[in-house]
Amino acid sequence: MPHAFPKRADVVVIGGGFAGAATAYHLARHGVSDVVVLEKEATCGYHASGRNAAMCRQLTEDELFTDYTIKGAAFLREPPAEFCDAPLLDRTGSILLVDDPSHLTALARSAAARRLPFELVTPESLAVRWPRLSDVPCAGGIFFASDGVIDVHALLQGFLRGARDGGARVIVNCEVTGFEPLESSLDKVSVRTSRGSIDARCVVMAAGAWAEGLGRKANASPHTFTPIHRHLFVTEPVADMDKTAPFVWHVGSREFYVRGEGTGYLISGCDETEVEAHDARVSPDAVDNLAAKLSTVAPQLLNLGIARSWACLRTFAPNRRPVIEWDAERSWLLWVAGLGGHGATSSAAIGEAASTKLLARVAR
């Protein structure tokens, strides 16, 4: 028999992707059980959380993000015993390639400052490890043995299962339609949804590409989040593929990445198109655009047939940093958004940071 729709909760989390699920999970671990997660789709993780490249990359373009990804990667390598039945991370390692030596020096300094073990990679050693990338234009790279490929499904389900075990309700097919502050208390709000209303002490805005629009419905302080459309491709089977090879991400002006996926390769030309929030679909010219990109950076990947492709939205704040903060206008609203392309790796740390802010408010 289905449960009745809840009428109230201490915390309502909007969004069942990595940001929302990880926040609910950490609240449960701290004993906060009166939590409701609302997901407008039929399944959690339908959008960005389920369509990413699943690469655990600890060293990012931003120092704050790197703090979160390093901490999140530690969780991926050693999750709590009850979190999952199999490893979350296949430690293939990663190689970040750059255009010029100064960029390589900056990356090495950043890694050393965080005591993140690394090795420098020359173009010659790259060619030995990745023969198909022997003609990639680069000044060299940096190898991180502790990076790898994430089981994103197991990660998301672990967060959701842990939240449910702690008492949280996860409700799908439930779209948030508006907010109404309660007259009895300016610190509480009624969250209107397609299935009814819930009175809440706190609301977590973890709606990814839809966060900005929902923030406007709440009359919250202005927050800008830009959804970026990107394509990913999986090639047809490759006979000589090395399944143990580290993923390679060129982080210079010729940005692209490639890693093993089953019997083929997962490739993205790292295209970026600003769009409105929507259910991302593959553009008609996507394969042609990938071919044009690879012809200049990795021509030996050009002769691999494309077996399947998909599109995703990565959502960024203007400074491309994650936003985990209380709203200036609505004291009940906590923003947890703008995870960009590092949501899977950083999610455990992001959720912990968000839950810490919520604990002080819920405990009052």
C-alpha cells in the first residue's frame, strides 16, 4: 500500500541527482530523518547525474572545486561498508594533458600543495601508454594514479538507499510548482508540488539546470546558473583496446577526453553550448562536429565508428564554482547547485558540506 503524500518535513530536497541525494544521505547519517526528496522525473538521476562521463578527476580548474573533488574521491575509494556491494571506483588513473609547460608547472604545484601524488608525463611516454594518442599536440601531462572511472549508478543508489534507511522519503514524478511562506513563521515555507503541498523548515535547491527558475518562483535572491549542452560518444568495439589504460583529458585549448568503455572508447570533444534547461538530446551535427575536433587533436581516433551517443547538461554558476549557501532573501532556502562537470566526483563532499549547514538550522 503506497504511503500518503507527506504534509510536512524538516527538510525538503528538490532534486534526486547527486547533489540532492548526497545531501539527504549525509543528513540521515547525522540522525535527521524527517527529510523528503522530490524528483520530477520517474527516476532519480535522469538528467546530468545519469549521463556524465563517470570520470573521477581530482585536480580541477578551480581550487575550491579541487578541495571537494579530492575529498569526494576519498569517499569513492573507501565508502562506508554498508554503502555498496562492489567497488565504486575502478582506479585506472588519469592523464591530464596541457598545451604549454607553464600550465603543466601550475598543475604540478597545485597537486603538490594538496599532497596529491602525481607523475609527469612526456609526449613520448604518452605514446607508449596510449599509442592512438601519439600525435596529440601537447607539451606533456600529469598522471594521477588515484583517479579512475566511477560506477555512477551504484554511487547514486548508495546515497538514496542510505537516505531511505535513515528515514527519508524519496518521491518521484513530483514536480515543484511554487512556494508560499507560512504566515505563522517567516522561517518556514509551504512547497507546492504536482502531488500536493509540504510545509518545510528548510528547502534544499538541488535542481541542477532548473535551480535558477525554481529560485525565481521562490522569490529568492538572484542566482544565475547556466546549463551547458555537451555530447558524449561510445565507439564500436576496438580489438586492441587496453582496458587498464588511464583516461586521458586534454585540459588545454584543444580540450577533449577519452577512456575505455566496455569493448570500445568513450569520447567527448568537450563541446559547450549555452542552452535553457531541457531534456538534452543529441544534435544532428554532433558526430560531424566530433570528427572535426578529432581531426585536429587526435586523428587516430577518427577511424573508430560511433556505436551510440547522448547529450547532457552541465550547470555552472558564473564563476564556475559550486554554490552551497543560504539564500539572502529566503532564510529557509539552501542552494546546492552549480556542480558543473565534477558532480559525481565531488558529490560526497558537497553533500556533507550542505548537511553541515542544515544541521545547525534543523537543530534549533
